[in-house]
Amino acid sequence: MEESILSQKMTELTTTTTMNDVIIKNNSSLSIDKTIQDRLEIIPSYLKEENKTFQSIIDQVLCLMNISSIGRDNICNDLQHISILMYKMHVLSMYHLLWTTYWKSGLGQLIKQQKNYIFYSTNISIWPKEIKRIITTMNEQQQQHTDTYTSAMDLVCYHRQELERQLRQIQIQWNEKVNHLSGYNLKVEQLLQDYIIQNQDEFQKEIEHKIELVTYDYQIEAIKQEFNRQNPTEYQVCV
């Protein structure tokens, strides 16, 4: 088998394991958002054995791999497992992109001021509405049991690093699986990946829409803060 065939479209994350382990351990009271966990744990119908379209894709893959009828069932199981791992990598990558957007918004690094006509500050810290909502709910729950509170930065950093950690783990599993599967090649990977991305289109658009809303809300809030900084008159405020 050739060297590991890693997809060029999968995000490479470089945060060190040691740093992640320390931060995650220090935030042991935190847990990954349930929406993310549910999406990772539930196998989508289009990747199940009984799905006819998926079986058609698997048949095409077997032809590309020149697999005979002997041992076909085991190969099919391996291909399904590989597909599920690819699905999870895509989910984790998209959620990491979303939570990185939250993070950049909170750091004041979301918008690069490249145009001269941008008259408001783009380096102020503005936490998105979704993060404020989660923090409020969490702190209300924590107040009932302890005097500790979770900050927006703690929450966002935890999610980014936990998503990175899980993605690295799954990439390792995927890498081991494809390296031990005779006949697996770039054409096979591209076929499986195209099928998954096609069926993930709605999810991807959902995440991209959320990112757009975060950026839009950031711009609106930044404009409001700049307006207030100019000490507007009562008449200007009313207008």
C-alpha cells in the first residue's frame, strides 16, 4: 500500500496535543455542544448498508479497486467505516470553522479592514448572540450548584480545541484504515468524498449561513458602538 492518502480538502489543524490536553482538563466542567455530538453519533441514512444509492457507490468503488467476490463483504464493511469517518471529519471541520468565527469575533479579529470606506473599528471584541445565549444558560445552571462561572472565551476555546482533538483522532483512524485496505487510491477517495459532500450540502449551507450572520451582526454592533462613540445628540439618536 502506498503512503497515507490524505484528502487535500480536509482541514489540517496544528494546535499541539499537550496544550489541548491542559486546557480541556482545566475545563473539565465543560462539554461539547449536544448538537455537534448528536450529528457525530448518528449515522446518516445515506451511509447505511440498505441505502441503494450508497450501495451503488460502493459497487463503483469495488470496480475501481478490482475486488473479486472473495472477501467482498469485509471490504464493503471497511469502505462503509471509511465513509463514516470521512463524514465525521467533514462535520468536525465545518463546526470548527463556525467556532473559529465565534472566536475571531470575540477577539476582534473577524473583519480585516481592507477598504478605506470602513469608518468603524473592526478590532473590538463582540461575542455573537449564540455564545451569549449559551453562556447565560450555563451560568444560570452553574449558579444553582457552585459559585463558578464560565466565560465566553473559555467556552469558545474549549470547543475549538475539543473539535481539533476529535478531528485528529478520527484522521488517525481513517489513515490506519485506508493504509490497510489494498487497492484504495485517490480515485476511490474522490468518489466517496464527492458522494458525502453532495449529501452534506444542506448542512454545509446551514453552517455557512450561521457564519454570515455572525459577520453581519458584528458589523452592525461595531457601527452602533462607533455611532455612540461620536456622542450623538438626542435628535440624531431618534433619527
